[in-house]
Amino acid sequence: MDLTPFLTSIGHEIDDVEEESFLLFTQDIPSGNLGFIDSRAASIDATIHGQDYSIHQSPTVLSSSRAGGTTGAVLWKITPLFAQWISAQQSNPLWTHSLLSSTSTVVELGCGISPLTALALSPLVSQFIATDQEYVQKLFRYNLDANAGASASVSLSKGKKGRGSASASASKKKGQKKGGDATPTSVSGSEANSNSNITFTSLDWELDAPSTLKDALTSSQTPDDDHEEEEDKGFDLIISCDCIYNDALVAPFVRTCADICRLRPAYNPSSSSSSSSSRSKRNPTICIIAQQQRAPDVFEEWLQETMRVFRVWRVSDEVLGEGLKSGTGYLVHLLMLKE
């Protein structure tokens, strides 16, 4: 597929790190504390495309001294907004240019305890793999099962109402006491099964091999490869929400994104579309990185490291819409692996 029309529609390609950083960080940026919604609330309500979700958090883990970090224990402000945008089939260029479809496979880096993006996208794609450190898995799975009914409702209603017009919102759950963690209750098996195309697997950016990510899928979930010359270990889309906040994370994060993208062909605008190789017929992996504007030096380090191996586009305000556009304090960039 010729990706030029899609890339032209998505926004401005970046060719200078310092210029991009200057343009973004000389704007007025709203104060957003660290970026969480309410770190003391046991649960948070969020609405995406008119569908309500409830996400349980762990303030106790967040405030602990756990080695390896604790930021995945709570819901961050950008996540509901990003989940709304990425799943807007009628307006997001990924959908309108057929880069995402019902046969797509998606991997999320740094999902934390929140399956919001997985819940919003899973009714629309073939497979969704959420990844993070092992400590978030229990609460991620609980939130996934607890919101299974909402996901099933989305799946049934997607063809009946418009997408992309409803606003995303998140607030502290009414009547929920501050402090302490939510107390999970049991979830019926029928509800849990409605999210059967969502898989969680732990992924350490420094130690684990991204090439094994699809091994997390059961044999019943894996597409039939009988007619493929080579099994596809890659993904159509990598997404990440607010994982760039510490300079120590930059190099392993970028390396992980690149390693996943290398499971597919790199982006080559001049490549022939007539090649007979099954691997060459697959589109390159697209990487979408959403983040809150915080420290310009950390952002600049991330962009510098990223542009060594990726071509980078800043997604335009016209494409992002109200929730993520310039002035909101959020940034969204699209990456394509260089040859």
C-alpha cells in the first residue's frame, strides 16, 4: 500500500529536534500536575464514545517504594482522550486510510492498570496485546473483566451510531472514598470471555524480546497462516500513552519500539508494490506515541533518540481534535522505522 496519502494527511514531518522542541515548549502549557486524574481515588470513571467505564486504581502501590517504578498503578489524564481518538473510525486517518481494520493486530506499551484503550479498540480489531511490568497484571485483568459488559455493548453498537463526536471524560467515582484501594469483586465468566481478543503479557523493555510477543496468544487466537510463506510476528500498530517522563526510560523505550517495528518491513516510500514476498506485502508497523508535555529536556532526548531510527510526524490539530490538540498540554507523534 502507498502510505504517502496517509502520511500527508496526518501532519508535519519533523526534521529538526531543537526546532520541534522550541515550537512545542514555547507555547502556553496548562498545568497538569504529574498527569494523573486523582492518585488518591480507589476508582475512576471514564466515558469514551458515550460508553461508561470504571477503572480501579492502587494508590497504595503508587505511594510505595517498589523497585522498578509505580506509575502504572493509577489512571493518567491522557489515556481516556487517546482511547477516544484512536478508536474514532469515522475521523481518524488510520481508519479512513484503511491502515487499521478488523484484521489488525495492535500492541500497547506501558498500559498500566488501565485497559481503556484495549476496551475501546478490541471490538474493532483482530487482536490487542497489552504490555507492562508484571505488577500491574492483576489489577489490569480485574479492570478488563469488570468492564467486559461495556466492551460487549460497544461491539454491538459500533455500526449503529457515529464515532468521534462524543467527548471523552474522566472523574472520580461518585461515592468512592479517597485513600485506599478498590476492593475487587468477582466477575462472571461470561463477562470475562467477551474480551477474548485482549491479551496481557509482561514486557521488560531492557530484558525481554519483543519477537515473542505474539507467543502470548493462544493457538485459538492465532490467525491461520497456512497460506502465508512466513508467519507474521509483527503488528500493524504500536501505541503508547505517557511513557516518556524519565530520561532513564528513553533508550530502552525507543529500542523496544524499533525492535517491534523490525518484525515487519521498514518504511520505504520508493519500494515496489509488485514484490511476490508475503513479508513485503505487509504494511510497515505504525507507531503512535502520545505524551503529556512536561520537561523539554526529556522530550528532546526522546526525540533525538527516536529520530536516529525512525521518521517522525507530529499529528496535526486538525487530526487530533479538541481533546489532544495544541494547548491541551498533550503531544501525539507518529513514527515509521527507517530502512
